[in-house]
Amino acid sequence: EVALLVTDGVTTTATKQNVGRIICHENVHQWFGNEVSPVSWTYTWLNEGFANFFENFATDLVRPDWRMMDQFVLALQNVFQSDAVASVNPMTHAVYTPSEILGTFNAVAYQKSGSVIRMMQHFLTPEVFRQGLVIYIRSNTREAATPLNLYAALQQALDQSSHSINFPVNTIMQRWANQGGFPVLTVTRSAASAQSIVVEQERFLMDRSQSLPDRWHVPVNWVLSTNPDFSDTSPQGWVPPTFPAQSFNIPGLSNAEWYIISLKQQTGYYRVNYEPSNWAALARVLNSSHESIHVLNRAQILDDSFNLARNGRLNYDYPFTISSYLVKESDYIPWGAANPAFTYLDTVLSSSPVYNLFQRYLLHLSAPLYEQLGFQAVEGEPFVTPYHRNIILDLNCRHGNPECLNTAQSLLEGFRNDDSQPLNADIQTLVFCSGLRGGSAENFNFLWDRYLRTSDSSEQSILLNALGCTSNEERRAFYMNQVISDDSPVREQDRHTILVSVINASPNSTQAAFEFIIENFAAIQPRVQGLTGTTNILNALARRLTSQADFDQVESFEARYQNIFTAGELASIAGIKENIASSITWSTQNAPIVEAWLRANYDDSGAPALVSGFLVLISIFVTIYNH
């Protein structure tokens, strides 16, 4: 019922959105899954990829104020993390056993496939895409289909239109569907005064010690600073898989201060890296007039730059300097793109001597929005503002803003004294977490008792996500044991939330949860209901484990339970190991650069010291380069 029922004043904005999304998702299966079914589970993405795409696209048509297709970019960026490991399965993935079939219901079948379908919509154009799907459904009604049937229908619609692309649909999509992962494009100007660029591609892997030969047909278009028009998302060119590099002539490029290569509005499923002079120019324009770049491309620049730096492909000076513009950014989507990068840095810097400077950096960036958004919702505020407020409040309460901590504590105390007075549902998890991080057993017991008494599924979800924030070791152990206890009051379909919330709470909680999982996985596995319960737990670990000691524990864990792991669990464990390997590399290659930037830019006054000076140097450098 958590996916169906909404109660005003109790249901969070996220749950309300999820209700709309799931209702739409399941209705889409009337066409993609029922009217036309895949011939085997090898092609699960023909069901779930289209349902994922249309749950957002169709909801956006009904409720445009929810900005579902803008939020889709954040989901795309999130699935990049799962898809950036060598062991990931492709969209079309042969399966033969029940365990393998269950393993296909993962982020690849849903969000990656939905993202590739969205890219297909844009390189075909929305109308050709729509006509192609009409042909696909009508031609295969009440039959079993393969991707070849889909490609043939889309090709027929394309041939009947005035639009054209460089390759047959089947040729393009074979590589996107049959290869795991995604490409990163490296773009350089042929020369400072040239009118052309050179684009190379390779598979993006978080662990750069690995290399794979996969290549794709990649659609691209471009925007120049002299004409920042982001409206037409159809491709202006293609990067083929058969050549090491592709050159594009771009009239007016020599007069442009900056340029962006992608499918506009991040409709492509790939990352983009530039030569340093263009990153410098993008940093300058964002810090001077950020609204000249489309909001979704601002989100892309933040996400790409931080992940390229994390991956060792870009100096961390660039994403940090780019992110300095966030002090002026009032839109939720770019903040949603930057927040996972901040979370990763929080994890790897938590024991660093510059951690206090990192916290200072985050508090500085978020200060204007903390004052603007505060704790209180405003009547008629945009639908996504509660998401934005939670990011800003979490950064401030987690990283020591005393006003944030005092306000959260006061709100919790008021709620404890009179829990009949409603507390804004959208900030309850944050307020409860802030009250639990201090280790208060009384706060934990109050919230746990409230969980036992409530029958509202939305409130239960809020409380389960909050209770994992406790730093009280005894209460945390009690809470984790509710996953495996025979008399646990927590429903099986909700129990994975307990461990995920503990994993995400803090580095100490992550370690405690990991040790609990190692000792109790055989008991956890049958008690976590659903297709993705255990993989959700393991994927949460993948984002938090970073050290050689963690890697050694994962190997021991893998050996201990090798005989009971499902195919999906084994894939998640392989992903954990690859992510840890990349984090170990990060600590040796990137930590000194990050520490130096934070020391140089955030002094004892708490204000940025050298960012403005660096931007002046960027401006001079770009001017010299371009002229």
C-alpha cells in the first residue's frame, strides 16, 4: 500500500511522487510486457526499460510541475555508478536459471535501459520514436518479440520520415544493448584557432587499471558560447566505433570562449571530458553567468567533472572550481547532481587532516540556500523544493552548522513533548537523524515506539530510514537484529531498509553494518523479501567501502558465502570490489590534490580564499589559448 496511498500531511513528497511513478509504470506494462512480451527473460529490458522511461515521461505529461524528465537526469547519473564496472551485465543478457532471471531485475534492466531508450527518442526525434513504437506494438500484438522487432519498427518509422541518421537503427542499438557499460568521450580542439574538434571514445571504468575494447555508435551535438541554444536535441554527428578518433568541423568554434559536446540536456548516455582550456572556460562562465548554460547541462558538467576527477582523468582543481558557482545556484537539479560527489568525498576524506576544511567548503556553498529554504515549507513552493531543502539541511546539520543542529534538536524535542503536533513530513527523516547522531537512547526508543504504534506505511518508511542514524552502539545492534529476528515487527519487504539506513549513516555505522552482514548473511538472505533486497544492501556498501582492509573483508565474505550467493548478489560483490579498487587508487593519486585545493581555498576565516583569484587566472589562460 506504500505504493498506492497518499495521506495529506503524512505522506512525503518523495512517496507521493513514487505513487504516481509506480502507477504509471505498471500501467505501461499493459503494452510493454502484456500486449507485446519479450520472447525470453534475456530481453527483460524490453519490459522494464520502457516502463522505466514512460513512468517518467508520461507522469511528466500529467504533472509537469513535478519535473520528472529533469529529475530523470539525476537517475541517469546515479545508474552510471553501477554501470561503470567491468563485471556489469549488458541490457541483453542471456539467462537460463531462476537465480539468473531474478538477477536481471537490476539497475541495468530499469534505469540504464530507460536512459538508453531516452537517448534513442532524441537521436530519432520524439515523433519518429513515437511512430516507431506504434508500429512495434501493432506489428507484434499478443506476440513474443525480440529487440530486432523493435529496431525494425523504429527503422520503418525513420524511413517514412524526413529525418535521417548515419547508421541503421539495428547497427546502432546492437552495441548499446549487447555491451555492458558506457563510453566516455574525450574532446579536444584541433588547434586554438581551428574550427574543428577531435573526439575519441573508450569504455568508462571506475577502476582504470582495467581496460576493455568496447566501443559504441555515439550521437553528438554541440553548443557554442556565441549561440547558447540548447533546444534541439537531435544529433549533428556521430562518433563511430570503428575509428580511434572522429573529427568534426564546427563553424564559429574559433570565436567561442567555451563549447559543450553531448546530446543537449544530457539526453545521451555517456560522459564527456574536455581539454583543460575548455574546462577552465566552463568554470569561468558558470561562476559569472551560470544561467547561460541549460540547467540539465549544468548538472551534467558537475557530475562529469567530479567523476572524471575521481577516475583520474581530470585534475580535481576543475570540479572544485566549477562547483564554487553553486553558491549562486538556486535550482534543485544541479545540487542533486553535485550531492553524490560530496557524499563520496565525505567518505574518503572523513579521516583526512583537511576534513574540517571540506566541511567549511560545503557550508560556504550551501549558506545562501540554507537561509532561503530553512526548515519550514512555504505554501505553493515548487514540487521539488522539499528534495532541495533536504540536501541543504543535511549538508548543514551533518557538517556542523550549529543553528541547523539546534533547530533540528528543538523540533525533535517539541515533537517528543507533543507528538500530536505534526512535523513537516518531508524533513522528519533529517530531524530524526540529527537527534539520533548524538547517541541518545531516549530519542531512539521514542522513535522506535512510534514505529511500533503507527499503521501508516509512509510514516513507517520515514522512521525506518531515520532509526539507522543512531550512533548508540547498543541501539544500533538492536536495530540491525530486527532484520533477522524471528519476532521482528518489521515486514520482510522493508527489512533491507534497516541495513541500508545504517550503512549510509556514517563511516562507523558502515563498518558496523558490514560486520553484521558478514556474520549474518545466511540469516539475512531468506528474510529480506523481494527481487532486489540483498542487492540493495550490497549496492549501498559499494558506495561506502573504500580501503584495502574493506577489500580484504569483501574477499573473505565472498569466500564464506560462495555457495549461497545468487547471480545478482555475485554481480553486486564484483562491483563492490571494483569500486574499492578505484578508491584505493584515489587515495594515492587524488587525495594530495584535493587536500592542497582545500588548504589553498579555505583558510581559518571560513571564507573561500583563492577561488576568485583562480578564476582570474582561468580567464587569462583562456584568452591566451583562444587568441
